[in-house]
Amino acid sequence: MMAAGLAIPKIAGWVIDDLKDRDGSRVLWLAGLIVVLGLTEAVLAYLRRSGAARASIAIERDLRNALYDHLQRLPVSFHDGWQSGQLLSRCIQDLGTIRRFLGFGMIFLALNVTQFAVTILLMVRLNAGLAAITAFTALPIAWMTFSFNRRYHDISRKVQDDQGDLATIVEESATGIRIVKAFGRGEFMAGLFNRRADTLHASNMEAVGLRAVFWSVLRFLPDLNMVAVLLVGTRAIVGGSMSPGDLAAFVAYLQMMAWPIRSVGWILANGLEATAGAERLFEVLDTKPEIADRPGAATLTGVTGRIAFENVSFTYPGTDAPVLHDVNLEIEPGETLALVGMTGCGKTTIASLVPRLYDPGAGRVTIDGTDIRDVTLASLREHVGVAFEDSVLFSMSVRENLLLGRPDATEEEMRAALVAANAGFVQELPWGLDTRIGEQGYSLSGGQRQRLALARAVLRRPRVLVLDDPLSAVDVHTEALIEAALARVLRGVTALLVVHRPSTLALADRVALVAGGTVAATGTHAELMATNALYRDVLSMEAEELEGQR
């Protein structure tokens, strides 16, 4: 393609020289050759562009899939520390920037450098003096490029970081719209958004200003070079050292070089934005999953469900104060153990260690005597069902939300799980199980979301069931119905219940009192009521809080 384009100016020069000599015998033949070469260049340009676009889009897709897959393997502690908007901007905007450079910028950079070098050689053959003038023009361009490259990288990185911050505000405002409206803080959030938007605007304007100066100079220098070539070339024609056709060909080559020179600014800007995007992307991809399968991890099979915490301690990443220390606890197969304690004592953290959402900093958690870090995550979580107090549902149908717990579940099994969670309300939805619920399930009430999440955990038919205050959002009547159904579900299942409602203790065979980040006492509800004043105080406070909520 490049060869066809570079041949056209030389052929045009031959035509001019033929006309100067009043010999037009080759004009039609040369004109036809120019048409053929132009058509060839156009076809090859189409093939190059379409091929590059397909390849770059495929790379973008593969990178996005790899990023999302990696995000799924990163631990909860990683997501605790990252803003969702920053992850979203990396997955959408940064990958789009990288794709544009791979599909166009990088290819044009290679083509333009090659075209510049070849064109200079052809110009040297036509007139070495004029070629030297043209080459001299490249010196200020090289200096400006170096300066632009150093400054624009930092600016483009700031723009992309500001875009991530703005995306975070949009995402949080959308998911928290009920809170914003309930507290009448729409104006405050709008002000926060406007300030972030102004910061992004300022960053973009700084980048635009730098690009405008650089590109303006790049447009001026070729024109200045053209004036010098015409002045010197005209004198060469008058002096007989150069023919008009050669000067015409030289000017045509000069025009062909104008695009590579002027495109340097766009290519560099695109390349630096892609570099900043790649840096942001690999900040995530280079993060090692802290919770992963150990080499030689075994598949967990034949589970009876005996859970043990052995001298377990835990500190959340980025903090210094330990949440748990010296936790020792055993749960026998088929036993239901309730965790009771003041808010912030570590109950939820203990529950989160069983499915390996976090790993203990010291000690170990075992299932049937095997450290859960020595078995594969997939097999462990296949045997552990979880329902959290904060019931997370996805913007999909009720059926799809249920099948997240067990993709191969039958209609009969889904109905049984819904009955166990007292979630029969789904049959009254417009399309039953196929009704799509809003983002995070907000088209349902809090109690309905919690019951659906509980049904999802029950559907998994786990040997170990971890329930973190699964009834916090249901009313007293529904609570009694769910507890009666759960009593049947929990038979033969090892269960760990994080309890805030005293009535839920009726489901437990034993109770563990958590205080100060450790297990302070264990026993039946009756035993602890009779012997432990702190236990009585905790239940009394929770009963008062519950009564106040009602």
C-alpha cells in the first residue's frame, strides 16, 4: 500500500516533464497507472483498517474478560479498599483507550515512521539539498515531542483517575438514591458531583491546552518547510540543476510527509493515554489473589460438617487493631451454633472465615479436621451455603438469582427452597420466577430480599450453612414462619448463626458468646442465662433495640 502511494508523485513528475518536452505519448498510459495504483492503495487501506479494527476489538474483549475474571478471584479485602467507579472506568474507558491505540495509533506510528524514512530517501535521490532542509525541520519536532511526552503522560493519568472518581460518585448515587432522597441530600450530592466534574474538566482542559500548542506547531512547521523548498527549488530549476517534474514530485512527497508530521501529536497523545490506561489496568491485574488454591489443594468430598476454629486471630488489611484473637470454637456435625455479642465484637468476621472470604492471620479453620486452606475454593464453597444480613440480589429474574446458588436446581427444588424461606411471595409477582427485579433487588421490600437470599442459600443444599442475621429485615409474624421452616432445614446441617434477635436462639443447639474479639463462653441458652451476666446483658440490650425498632 505504501509503495503504491509513494510511486504516484514520481509518476506525476514524469507526466509534467513529458508535457514540458511537448511529448504527450505516455500521458494516458501514466494516468491509467496512477488510477490503478490509487485503487490498489484504497483497497489495501480498507483491508488494513478493517483487519486492525477486528484485531483490536478482539484484544479489548479478551482484556476485559481477563480483568473481570481476575476481579472475581481477588479477595473481599481487595474490593473493600477499591472504589467501584475506579474499577468501572478501568474496565470501560481505559480499555477503550488501549484498543484505539492498538487498532490505529500503533499502526499509524509504524506506517508514518516507515513512510517518513522512505520518503526522505526518495527526496534525497531527487535533490539532496532540499532533503536536508526537510530533515532539518525534524529537529524542533523531536525536541517538542520529548517535552510533550514527559508532560502529557502525567496529565492523561490524572484525567483517567478523575474519570474514575466521577464514575464512583455516579455509581454510589444511583445505588444509594433512596438514602439521598430520604435525607433530602440531593443538592449536596449534586454539589459533590459538580466539584468532581469541575476537577475532571480542569484536567481535560489542561490536556487540551497542551495538545493544542503541540499540534499547532506541528501544522506550522511543514508549511514553513514548504516555503523554503519552493524558494530553493525554484532557484534550482532556473539554474538547470533540477527539472520542474522533479520539483513537483518533491513537493508531492513533502505533502505526503505533512500528514505523518501532523499526526505525531495525535498518535503521541493516544499512545500516552493508552500507556496511562495500561498502568491503571495492570494495577488490578498485577494484584495477586491472596485467597487462592494452594499448590496441591485437595477436592473436598464426603463432608460431615465438623467445623473448628483453632487459635484464630484476624486483622483487617490496612488496619492495626486485631478484630479477633485466640478464637477457639468447635461445631459438631449437624449442630446449630449461634454467635451472640455486642455490635462490632467480631461475629460477622468469624462467620466470614468459614467460606474463606478472608483467611485468618494466625491459627486455622478446619472442616472435618482439614485446614480449609488445603482444599480448593470451589469444592469448599460447594459445601458451604451463605446468607448475609445485607441481602445482595442482582438485576436479573428471581429464577436467575436463585440459580446463582445452584445452577442445576430443578423447579421442584426451587419451590422447596422458597417454601423453606417463606418466600412464596414470588408466585404473586407479575411473571412469577421469571419476574426481573430491579438493581440490587430494590423493587422488593427488605424482608422479601432477605427471604429470597435465604432461599438461594438453602437451595444449595450445603453441609454447612452460615447465616448472618438472616431475619433482620422481616416482621415478627414472618420471622416465626421462617424460623419454623428453618428448623426443618437445619436438621442434619452444620449451621453457624449470627444472632441479633433473641427469638432466633430457639434454632440453636448451643450458643457462643463473643466479646472483645474472642469467644468468652459457650453453652446452651439456658446455661448461659443462668451463669453469665454479660450474656444476659447482651440479650437484654438486643431485645430493647428490637422493641424500639418495632
